[in-house]
Amino acid sequence: MTTKGEISIFLYVYEAGIILAMIVFGLAYVFVKGIEDRTQLLLQFSLGILILVFSLSVIGGFEGMPYAVLSLGVFTLAILYFFLKKYVIGKKILFIGVPLIVVIHIFIGFINQVDYWVVDKERLTDDETGDYIEKIEKDTSIVGYKKFNGGEGEDFLLISLGGERKGNTIEVLEVKDDSEKTIIRIRTSYNKNPEPNPYIAVALTRIKSKVVILDTDGTNYGDGIFD
């Protein structure tokens, strides 16, 4: 199952393919005097095919998918160039408008990303956190999150899955801000975890007033215990 976090990564790779094609186009224009449009198109499509063949035959499988997406970005620029090269305004849209949109999207994605790290459970030794962990282990119906201060200027969320998910472990895939909320995407998987109520502590550089915690299976843990 492809998560929204993975989709975002693939979108950035796709945009990187567009930028790569533009760089190759620019280099060809600078170093090959009087290069014809059809030669530029042939160069772009050849680059896309080369990357696609590399992704399928050399790497293969899921690992090769990013390269396939990269080639899709190259093909996109080639197709746009084919249709817009006849028009002056078309070339301006292609070589000014498209890069501007890509840069703006990357910038927005960058400022919305939140730095995070998983807190080692051995560090959760203060009384307040310890009492809460003891509480969720005794009452396995507690599902959701609770906010704590780590004592070193770092706020963290302790996320618990509930007793029905006993045996599962939690992996954090992505953390970002969206409007007025912090979104944490996680992946849970069965791994014989001995904890009666599986939990994880995630420290964040910033936490908004509303938190949404989404599992790859569609479960929302964002409506649980919190301050």
C-alpha cells in the first residue's frame, strides 16, 4: 500500500525529472550551436527512455520506481516542448512558468515539514511520563496520544495503539504541518512486540494545537488522550 507520504516523495522525484530535463535542454542549447527542435526532442525522449530502461532492467521492483517516476518527469517536459515550441508565449510558460511552479511547490513542502525524532524509551524516566506509561499498560483501552515536555526544550507525543494492537510496532513515516494541525503518518506492523499497549514517543520541533495521527491502514489515532 502506497502512503500519502510516499506519494509526496514521488511527486518531488517527478518534479526533479522535469528540472533534470530542463538542465539537459539548457546544456544542449549552450554547447551545441544551432541545435534543432527535433534534435532537442530526440535528446529529451532518449534521456527519458534511458532512465526508464535503467529503472526496469537494472534496478527493478519497487526500488526502481523512483527512477521510473524521474523518467516520467523528463517525458512530461518533452511532450510540453513538442506542443509549445512553436509559440513564443509557450516557451515562456515552459521555461519560466513550469520551473516557478515547481520551486514554489518544493518551498511550500519544505516549510510545512516538521523535524522529528523517535525518543529512546530508556529516556522516558521522569515521573509524569512513567506514570502515564504505567497507566496505558494497565488500561489497554487507551488509544491516541498525550503531549509531554522532555525537559530539554523538546515537546514530544506519546502515541499508544491500544490492546487490540498488541504485538505491533510503530514506524513514523512523515510529520508535517497542514493549516492548523500537525499530521503524523505512521505504519504499524506485527512484530511480536511484548508491550500490552504498544506505544512510541515522537519529539517534534513544533506541535500545533490539533494533531492528526494516521496509520497506513486508515486508522486515525488523533482523537485520543491529550492535554
